Amino acid sequence: MSYHLVWFKRDLRLHDHAALHAASKRGPVLCLYIVEFGLWQQPDAARQHYEFVRESLADLQRELQARSGHLLVLHGEATEALARLWQAAPFDSLHSHEETGNGWTYVRDQAVARWCRAHGVPWQEAPQFGVVRALRNRDHWQGAWEEFMGAPVLDTPALRFAPPPLATEPLLSYGALGLDPHDPPRRQRGGRTLGLAVLRSFLGERARHYRGGISSPLTAPSACSRLSAYLAWGCLSLREVVQATRERTAFSEDARLNAGLHAFQSRLYWHCHFIQKLESEPAIEFENMHRGYNGLREGDFNAAHFEALTNGRTGWPLVDACVAMLRETGWLNFRMRAMLVSVAAYPLWLHWRPVGVWLATQFLDYEPGIHWSQLQMQSGTTGINTTRVYNPVKQALDHDPGGRFVRKWLPTLRRVPDSWLLEPWRMPRSMQEACGVHLDREWPNPLVELEAATRIAKQRLYERRGQASVRAAKADVVQRHGSRRRPESTARKTPAAPDQQLSLDW
């Protein structure tokens, strides 16, 4: 019996699934997920990612079973799994979504393409986001994004299923894949069913608090959409979220809700803008986007600073509270993520790559294209973005002035009075005795003197930026990765000013 294979990766849904839709038009389909050992052994993989995927696959399996179908699960590398399936029962075509993943998936997809050519199997890849493969320049990118997002959302097609020629294999435990045992106990759970519930709650009410609520770590957990993990792992399609948001805005008379929804739509646009950078230049996962910044930090990496940051022992309460929240929930709002990277890049003078690998494992919603673009932007190595340095003390005063966030996540500091809470290193010894928090015992002194270290870091960055060769190479980076303003006469307006990129909810 001839059939067409649909390979699920980071697109764990049936609704608005272009690859499934295309395969269903050609005949019976077989749905496949491969537990790829190499993928889960990459340094940016974490147990929480795998558990979210397992939960999402269980939801997907229920959807398929309701349609008298089945999800075949195989273990091994992709080409090996395809070869086993082909030997048992050759398939007529392979269908999947395009993936802008990490470097490992890029090489894997090249290997799959070679396997398909060798076996005469046509492999049809469909765009999943408003990201353009083989893009020559950014001049018309925004129009292409609008065209993709405005196309009809694909309903789940009527499906005819081919019988699986191999027995499905059980989903392995995280330990069998060699993953670290940590799984944030309060992280979001996977699956389209839960993703839709989060979308409904945001569009129905929570968006009213989006503007003005997404910066503070106190209000952001409910004010932010909280859809990022469901988009990153494909439980929801970006297009259905864009269209649902636009429809809700069109029929709402709530001015505050609409203001939040308009602001949210702009973040959805920037979502694809950043992923396009990695799609167009996969090397930016490993190399500075502007090569003129090579050598700026690499030779000065301080392992003790990195260890203190990852263990939440920098001595700056807001920084360490954010690390504690990440360990517990797998999520943090954009401004606090930007602050963490800023602290790592400037006063601690750490290169973005190891910091980025660590944060990838901490973020449940790790999306490689957004992640590595943001790491470089916040570290000042794109060469085209305004330098933004976040002072952790000022951020605490602005967004946690009463210290509620710090006290929630750092029990050690709960007895410290408000006047000393955000800068405990300034406490006199008598106050340390009174509240039972002694510096360098219960609480660490800051790793460096913040103002002086930041000043030196900025000076080093500006000196590099001022070099003639670095200035001359900036135009090439702008051509490849810079946003483009669209004419004012266009019917639908989406933001295009480079500085607004910083408002993306990572």
C-alpha cells in the first residue's frame, strides 16, 4: 500500500499543519515522531523541553486516535529511522515543516535531504512561520510576512491513515537520553489543549494588562500572553494566534483590551523577524553577527563569574531572584531576561555563547532563532543595535520597589529591611546581626563593583565599535539582518523601528 509520511518535529498539532494538509491530498498518511538521540544530547537541550514534548505528543496522539489514526514513534537518528521504515514499507513522499533550529538540526536536515535524493523520495517542506527560506534581502520581507499571516488557517484535514509497518516504540525516559534530572516543578505543561486554554484566557481578559504589565516580574506572569512555549514547540501555529488576535481586536469595544492586543501583535511580528536572522545566517548561533567583535570577550572568560551567575550567587538580589524563578518555573519575562544577559555581558564581561547555552536549558520556550539573535543584541555584538545596559539595582527600584519579587524567590533576604534589601552589601554590621544575614556567609558580596565594571565594559565595547574597519562592516550587517520600514500608505501597520525590537517578549 502506498502512503505519504508526515514527520512531526517542532509542530506538534494537527490544526493549521501545512505538511499534514499537503500529504493528505496525495493519499493515506502515516504520522511519525522520531526521538533523536543526537538532538537531546545537544548542550542546549533540557529535561523540561523533553517533558513538554512528551506531554504534547500525548495530546497529539489523542487527537489522532479520535480520528482512528496513530502516531508512530521511533528511536534513533532521523536517517536511520527513515531507513528502517523504508525497508519495512517504502513511502511515496516525505512531508514536514521547515525548521529553523540549532546547528545540529541544520546538519541533520542536510543528511535527510541526501537520504531522500538517494532513495528517490520527494521531500516537501512547508513554511511554519513568516520566515523565508533562501531570502536574498530584507527589502520585501515584511510584505511576505503579512501575506503568510493573512492566508487562511488550515483546518485539520480529513485523513486516511496507512497502517504502521513497524511497532511504535515507547517514549524514552529523560535519563535514557542523558538529560539532567532538573525539571522546573512549576513550569507550563505541554499540549495543544492547554495551549488553546492559555490563548483564550489571554484574548479574553489578560491582554487588558499587557501594556504596562509585561515589564515587572511581579505582574508579567499573568500580563504576558504565556503562549511562547506553545509556539516554540508548535502546539499552536503563529498564524492562528495572529488571526485570533486580530479577530478579537476587531470585535472588542474594550479600549484597554485593544491596546494590549495591538501591542501583542507587534511582538508576533518581531518573533519572525528574529528567527529570520538565524534562518539567513545559521552561523550566528556560534559566531558574532558582526565579525568585527571577534575576540572582544572570548579571551577574558571568567569561570567563577559564570558559575556564580548560573547558581544565582552574584550578590545582586534581582539577578539572583530571576535565576531562582527560572529554576522553579522555566520562564521569565523579557525585561528580566534582557537584564540577565546585560549583567553577564557587561559587569561580568562574559561571552554570550556559554551564557546562551545555559539560558537555553533554563527557558522552556527556547526558540533558537529568537534566542541567539537576542543574546547577541543584548551583548552588543550585532553592530547595528543601540547598546542597552540594564543596571540590576535600578531595574529592581523600577520594577520591584517594595522587594516583593526578591523576597518571594530569595528566602534568605526576607528579614532584610526594605532600605537595604536591594543593596544588601551596604548593610552595616549591626544590621547584618539584627536580621541574621551576614555578607559572605548567608549572602554573597557582589562579584564586582557594579558601576566601575560596567563603565570599563562599555568603554571597551565603544572602543571596538569606533574602529574604522568595524564601522565600515556595519552596512553589510544592516543589509542582511536590519529591519525595513514599510511605506506609511500600507493598509496594515506593523512596527519596524530597530529600537522597538527590544520590546519583543523573548
